Amino acid sequence: MFKNSFLTSCAALVFMACGGNSSNHLSSDNANDAGAAADTTAQPVETREPNSSYKPAFEGQTRVKGVRTKTPYVVRILTADLKKPWGIAILPDGRLLITEKEGTMRIATDDGQLSAPITGLPDVNSKGQGGLLGLAIDPQFSTNRMVYWVFSENRPGGTLTAVAKGKLSEDEKKIENATVIYRATPAHDGTLHYGGRILFDKQGNLVVSTGERSDMVTRPQAQDLKSGLGKIVRITTEGKPAAGNPFEGNSNARPEIYSYGHRNVQGLAWHPETGDLWESEFGPRGGDEINRVEPGKNYGWPTITYGIEYSGGKVGEAIQQKEGMEQPVYYWDPVVSPSGIEFYKGDNMPEWKNNLFVAALNKPHLVRLVIENNKVVGEERLLEDERQRFRDVTVNNEGILYAVTDGGRLYRIARQ
């Protein structure tokens, strides 16, 4: 069933707060002293020139001071045998269920054993940014074995973001009775911006992100309340609009919509103390965002943005603020291409408590954001030396961090 990765027996990388660089042995530097000094004098971690001359709406909205983790931590590559992993979730027994872009799932153990591909899922269109995307484990998985996932589906007229569910078989070799429960229509003939993250809320409903499909012709649908594109939706496990949604009873809006005006949200996470929903969102050239999502709010794309077109031209009227549209809590210019996100919980690394970790694809690294009172007050770049495009990140109840990369690696990060 499982096989050992050739990397499982490799030496772990030990990262110290005094520089964040990897080695195969402990550094003799005083990590705590160096980290404390960095916290008071550090410059922003981003040193590249921005793409635009746009100014932030408030202090700390971009390029906050850099911080350094003081506690030494160990990074282990559990396996490098995954095939384009995209989403990662923790099973009740602590193992990891992982989606692979081409259309299969795998189970990984904490010591690097990897299952054979799990089959039985609907066909995916894996061209471009499509494929088998995010996943969520049913809160009652121990009794019902249900799994929910997002994928790009072929439909008349093109492709769309779809949500499906199915039961993981007792032998863990296949998904049984896979059923599509929701489709973010309309379909579009393209291969970009599917969104693709999914998670459960406390009421047992599903929160799902959809992309606006990138092209000029579909962009305006992010602002269209009768379109499923460029939204965060909240649905039941049967795919119906969840009760209490902000546009419930509004004949001019889809009842499943939770928020709108999004470009391409690839990260969703609940704050462990406030319960607020946060997201990460791709901008074009510049304008990657972190948002705190409130029901019924408009997050601005493509009307306002801190990015420019890939060609170098202006997006729309090139405005960054407009009444009735929400400002990002934080943005990057140039981009980091933020994919999956997770808030830190658990006791393994106490100094990371409630910090937001972001899997970054561009200038690849793991982002650590220190957040206080819903504002970012510090930023750190972790694992830059690995040169891996980080796609998703999660953390278990003990505070062990796991991350997957486009190159097929699964990382485990914990206190030394």
C-alpha cells in the first residue's frame, strides 16, 4: 500500500533564527539574540522595485518590517514522489490526504510513506491552471469517510470550477460514489483562474473560492452577482446555498454568494481565535492580496487593484480605492503568487501563534505574516533556499507544519 520515499532517510535541514539558511548541522550562533535584534531593526523582506507607483491606503498595507523566527526548527522532506500536488488536508489519524493536479489523491504518513494513487474521481481538465485542486475532510470523517474537493470540469462551452464529494473506501484505494454537487457557471473556454480552495465552516457548510477565469471577457463577472465567477460561495454538503448567506432572498444575486469582486483566490483559512475568514488572492503584475472576508462585501476586482496588466498597462481606470469596495489587509508588489494559506495553531512553535503562513509560488518560499488587530505587523520569508514553488500549507493540532510544492515535495516543519 505504502512505499518509502528515497528522501525519507536524508538528513533534516535545521533552520536557525539568525539567518534562516539551511545546513545539515546545528549552527553555533545565538539564535535568540540575533532574532531579537532583527525584530527591532529589520527592513522589509521585499527589496525589488515595485511595478507601479501606487501608494498604499494605510501604513502597513505593504512592505512591513521583516521579522525572524527565534526558535530553531527542523525541516524534513518527507517525500519527493508526489506528482504536482495541489491541496493537503489532515485526516483524523494524523496522516495527510493530498490531491495531485492530474486527478488522483495520495495518503502520506508523517514518516514519508506514500500510498498508491487513489482513483475513482471524476475526470479533470488539467490544462493550464486546471486540475484536481483543493480538498476538505468532512468533520465527521471518522464515521462517514466523506471527502470534498474542487476541480476544473469540462462542460459545454468550456470548463468551470466544480465541487464534488465522495467516500474514501475502507481499503483507501478509491473514492466511492463521487458526485458533483456544485458548478460555478458559466463555463468558459480557457485554462486559467479556477480559484479552487475549499473548507468547512462551524455550521458544517462548505466555503469555496472560484476564479474569474482571467480573460478580459470574463473579468467583469467578478462584479456580477448573477455569475458564479470571481466569488467566494457558501454551500451545503448537498451543494445548495447555505442558510443565512448575505444575498439570501435577493432576486438580483445568486444565493450561494458569500463575497465577490475576487480575481483568483487560492487560499482560504479561519483565524483560530476570532473565527474570521481570510483569503489569499493573485493579482496581475503586483497587487497580490491578503483579505479578511466579510459576508456580502465587494473586494474590488477588476475595478480597484494595486497591480498592473502583464503588458505593463493600466488595469481599468488604474484606481486603488473606491467607496463600497474593500481594501486588502496586505498586498505585494512585485508578486509572491500566494496560493494556499493556514493560520498557525498548536504549541510546537509558540512564537508562531496565530501567524498566517502563505505558500508562495513566485520567488518561491513560505511567507510568515505576523498579524495583530487584523493588520500585518511583520513578514518573514522561510525556505527560500529550497527553491521550490510552494502550493499549499497546513498545520495539525500539535502545531506541526506541512507544505507541498509543485515539484512534488512534502515538507514537515517543527521545533528542533
